[in-house]
Amino acid sequence: MMLRQVMAKPRRQALRGAGYLSHAQSTSCLSITEELFLDAAEYGNIPEVRRMIEELQDLNVNCVNYMGQNALQLAVANEHLEVTKLLLRKKDLARIGDALLLAISKGYIRIVEAILTHQAFADGQRLTNSPGQAETHDDFFAYDEDGTRFSHDITPIILASQCLEYEIVHILLMKGARIERPHDYFCQCTDCSEQQRHDSFSHSQSRINAYKGLASPAYLSLSNEDPVMAALDLGNELAVLANIEKEFKNDYKKLSMQCKDFVVGLLDLCRNTEEVKAVLNGDIDSFQSSETFGRQNLIRLKLAIKYEVKKQFVAHPNCQQQLLSIWYENLPGLRQQTTAIKILLVLGIAVWLPVLAFMSWIAPSSKLGKLMCGPFLKFVAHAASFMIFLCLLVLNAADRFGGTSLLPNMTIHDHPSQLFRMKTTPFTWMEILIISWVIGKIWEECKDIWSQDIREYISEPWNLLDFSILAIFMTSFIARLMAFWHAYSAQCYVDKYYTDLSNTTLPFEIQYFQLARINWMPSDPQLISEGLYAVAVVLSFSRIAYILPANESFGPLQISLGRTVKDIFKFMVIFITVFVAFMVGMFNLYSYYLGAKHNDAFTTLEESFKTLFWAIFGLSEVKSVVINIDHKFIENIGYVLYGVYNIIMVIVLLNMLIAMFNSSFQEIEDDSDVEWKFARAKLWFSYFEHGVTLPVPFNLVPSPMSVISLLLGIKEFLWHVPQGKSKENSNDELELNKLRQQEDLSVETSLCPTRHQKIMNRLIKRYILKAQRDKDNDEVNEGELKEIKQDISSLRYELLERGKHDMETLAKLIRQLGKVMAVQQKEEQRN
């Protein structure tokens, strides 16, 4: 009766999908028993499956239907746990790996646990295979060519991570499963080269699938001891890959944003300052005081600024609040003061800067010295020093007004034998102060380069600007010194051989230094020095933009200006191409008409450049293309080219540049708060670290502590020089001791979690609970209804089996009762 009911029940095609003609013949190969077995596994008929497995010894449990699905896959797809457990008793099950992937994709945790208890996963080797390492002949995982839904590069841990199944990821990690990070894009190892040559598309897809698993919040939170650092590093790696693999740019950008969102999620869940410090800094156990934490070890923040994680991390309110407390270190009451009081404080520090620097130099450990080491006062001191430097540049320019000097030159004697150049070449006292500022800034930049990687130093645009300014200043001073040296040498020659220059004929090389400025050679060192000095002054004033992000009003404007400069550099590529094309073309057209034109425009490359450049601003004449002779064809060609040039440059390209400026400004304006907070945090961070406390040029004077440390270092070096071998042995012993200490610390860490690990565990638990709660709220009721329907179907078969068992028991009891009654009747007849 049960067999007839199962055979009469129609198949549910909705669960199996469309049939494929290529597999249609597979059903004809199935016997009636195998079809009944597959139906029983699909509909959760537990008694029938148990009976067929136990009684039918020749039953093929790996038989497949027309879709290539065996009984285990059908049971997993319909979430029949008991049927799955019955089938897992068989040792020779096929496609168990695909069944595991299917259970993971549907989030059936209990079925996943049951499948993992199978002997196929005893060694755990198949769970640790990285994408692309599975063999095509292995029946553990199913492949697309067999009609399954999973690719060969999808492992259980990757699929669980992509599906955000936190509990399944935890189970797999406890089993030893890991996701191996793909090799570098430019890797030329044997495996990568072979995969690229065999199937480049499959190789790229396997890399993307692996990164999808690595960037999953489930894997980041459960597989890393420091998930914040791992997420920041992986996010930056994915952002770099987005610029390398252009064809998958959107995929990598999405994954990079996913890593940043994970970090923001952890930062959102922080409930106190200690937890914020753990996210921003890492291991807080080694840094007990807030001073040490705030001034040197903001590792995550430094990475976030380097990777430009603006809105997601740096501009986060929790991060900004922590930065603000560090910025006003030792001055907590200043945060609540008005802007007027802050301005008065800045002016007072600027006026008393020499005195404060001197006191800090004498007693760096005093209360005033520690106060000057605070980030805010350090910023004010350096800003005041820079403003004084700009004032010196202005005063040095004012020194030339009216031809008088505010400060006397070093050597102005006006004796009869003095050369004219000896009155103009020497440095003034004002210029000596400027030189001291430049040398102090050079020393500060050298310390910055020494304290950080040269590549990191070059990657910062402000450092490149500082380097350019200092290089131009030093070149200008060196050229000025060369001019003074030449003039001084000529003066020494005159003092040796001449006493009066009024009626004396000097040699030409000496007489040159008596000439007025209009007679100097173009390559005169002093002229070169003055030209470079003017460029350096202009660039120095542009350095004011560095401190503008400290203010909320000027910060967004400075950011927009920087973005505009970037747009100009992009625009210059097209601009130069068009400009050079017309410059060379017009020169080729008019180079033969020198002297036969209305003017000299386009007759030389120099004139062609000038004419076209000023034509952009409407300062060139239309008559520039007119020829005095009757060559109308050439003249008409010139009119056409000149008109086309003006249309392209003035109407098209300049308006396109203006549109780019508007777009960049609008982007900054739409997100001005985030952009300003990121720029401000970047400025603040440069003053958090312990570095040069004294501003320029006071940093040139060595402090007493540095002198004492240097002397002690020299003494120790000289004392240990004769004992080279023993020193080497002692160094080896020290290194061994350090290694042993690190091993002991690692063992202690594994046995007893640190405070930082406990904090991160709390944050991860909150994050997982929040993710699961959100997932439960977003789930569709259709899946729950389907699960209830499948449970009802299984219960139906169980009730039918129980009813059948009860009927058999009742029939047996009736037969026994009949026998008893027959025996009683016989006894009665005998009696």
C-alpha cells in the first residue's frame, strides 16, 4: 500500500527546476526501486529510507535522477535531517562535498554538522584546499560540467563566508579550514603561470571568489586575532587590485568598501574609551598611560589615513572624539573656550615664542616643557614660527623700497678701492635670519626622512612641496654665495694691486664687477639667485594652505583648491597635445615668411608658442596670420587653423576645465564635513608623534639632554671597541633572550587572553549578534513556510508508518486472540 501511494503521488517539478535534454535519458536507467528510494529521500519518508537501506543490500545509494542529484543531495535540499543521517551511515557516498556546499548555501547548520561527522572529513584535508587546487577527477566536490551549481574553486569555508553564515564559519574554522590568500597579481610561479595559460578566466574568478571569502565580515571577525588591522590591510589590497584588474574593478571596489564597513561596524559598537582605543590602537596592554597611547601608537588611525578611509573610519564620531581629547592634551579646559580666547592664546605664544623655546630647551622635563610638547601647543609654536618666517620675507622685500636698507649690510665701507659689487652681493642680517630658518627646516625634514620610510615621505604632496621650496632656497643662496665669492676675489685683487680706482683701467674680468646691473651677463650667479629666490618666496606663501584644515571654514576651501590642482594636471595632458599640434602646424605654415608678415607671429617656434598661449586669454591679434604678399591660400589656411584653435581651446577645453572644477567643488561641498574632518585628522596626526618639539630655527641648537646622550653613546662605543668578540657574543645572547621572551609571551597569550583580546572578543560578539538579528529581520517568510511544509510532509510519512505499524500489531493481536479462543473452544468441547 505504501509503495502504491508513493508511486501515485506526482512529482514536484518546482523543487527540481527545468529538465535538461542531455540528462533526460538518465531516468530511464533507474529501476523502480531506485526511483522509490529517491522519492522517499526527497519527501522525507524516513521509515521507507531506513527500510530500503537496511533490507536492500544491492541498493545503489549513489543513483541520480534526471538532474544528476542523488539521494543525499535531495535530502539536504529539502532539509531532511533524519534522512541525511541515515544516508551518512554509508561509507561509499558520492557527491558528499556538493551536499555539504548545498547545506552551507541554505544555512542548514545541523545538517552541516552531521555531514562533517562523516569519515570523508576525518583528516580535514579537503576542507583546507584553496581555490583552484581541487583535482577535476575528485568526486568530493561537484563541478559545473556535471550540471551542479557550484564552481570548482568554491570551498566550504569560502561559501560559508560569502553567505555570512557565522556559526558555520566557526564550525569549519574549528575543523581547521582556512582561506588561503591568492598570490600576487604579477606572480610568475609555476601554479599561477599554468593556470593563466590553461584558463585565465577561471583563474581570475577563483581569485575573486577567494577575496569574497576573505573580505566577508564572518571570516574577518572569526579568523583573525586582530580583525581591524586585517580588514584595513585587505581593504587597501583590494583597492589596489581594483586599479590593476580593470575588468573586475567594480567587484574589487565593492569588496574593499565591505572591509571598511566592517571596521566602521566595530567602531559603532564601542561603548567606552577603552574600546575605542582598542580599535584605534590595537594592543592597549603595553600602553598604560593616555599620553603614550595618544602620542605614538595610533597604528590603525595611521593606516586609515594612509589608505584614505575617510567616511568609514577617520571621520567617525568616536574616532574624532578620541582625536580631539588627544589634541588638547594637558589643556582640557581649552576645548570649551571661545574662538577669541584661542586666538589670543595663539598670539601670546607667537610673541613669547623665543622665551618659551628657551625655557623648553633648558628644562624639557619641567611642567612648561611638557606643556610645550602637547600637540596643540606644538602646532601653535610651529605655525607661529612659519608666520615669523613669512614676515621676514616681507621685511626683506620692504628693505629695497626707495633703495634704502632697514638693516645695514655686512660690508659697506665705501673706501676708494671698493668694487661696486661688494655693496650688493653680501648678505644682509635679514637674509641671514632667513637662511637660519631654511637650515632649521632642512634639519627638521632630515629628521622626518630618518624617522619614516623614504617612500612614505615622497608619497605626501606637502613633503614634496617642502623639498622643492628648500631646494630652491638653497640653490639661490649657493648662487648668491658664488657671486659674493667672485666679487670678493676681485676685491682682493684690487686691494693688492690698486689703491684708487678713479683713474685706473682694470682688466675685463675685474672691471666686470664695477659694471651696473644693466651690463651684467644673463648667466650671472646673482641674477640666477634673485630669480630662484622670487620663486621660493611664492611657494613659501603657498605653504600656508597646510595649516588651513585646522579651521572649519577654510578647510573645505583648501581641499577644493587641492582637488582643483589635480584636475589641472589631468587637463594638461589634452591641453598640451592640442597646443603642441597647432604650434608646430602654424610654425610649419609661416616659417618661410619671416619678414613678409604683419608681425613675427608663427615665424619661429618661440613666437608661435607666445602667440598661441596669449590667444587663450584673448591677447593675440587676428592679424597674426596675415601675409604681406599675395599668397591667399596660405593665408586662408592660417585663418582656418587659427579659428579652429580658438574654438577648441577657448570654447571647448576651457569650458570643460571649468566643468571639472565645478564637479570637484560640488563633490567636496556635498561631503564637506567628512572631507574636512579627514584633512584635520591628517594634520593633527603629524603633531601627535614625539618628534621635534622646538620650532624652526630653535631646533638647530642641541639640547643638553641630546648632548649628554651623544657623549654617553660615544663613551660606550669607545669602551666596547676592544671587546668585539665578546660584544658579538653578548649581542647573540641578547637576541636569543628576546626570542625566548617573545615565545613565552606568545604561549602566555594563547593560554590567557590579553585585555585587548577580551575587548575585541566583546566587540566581535556584539557585531555577530547584531548581524544575526538584522538577518532574522530581513528573512522572507516564504522560506519558513517551505520549511514547515517539508516538516509536515515528513510527519505525514512518520504517521503513515506508525499507523501501518499499529495495524500490523493489531492484526497480530487479533490472530493471537483467535488462537486463544480456538484453544478454549477445543477444551470446552473435550469437557
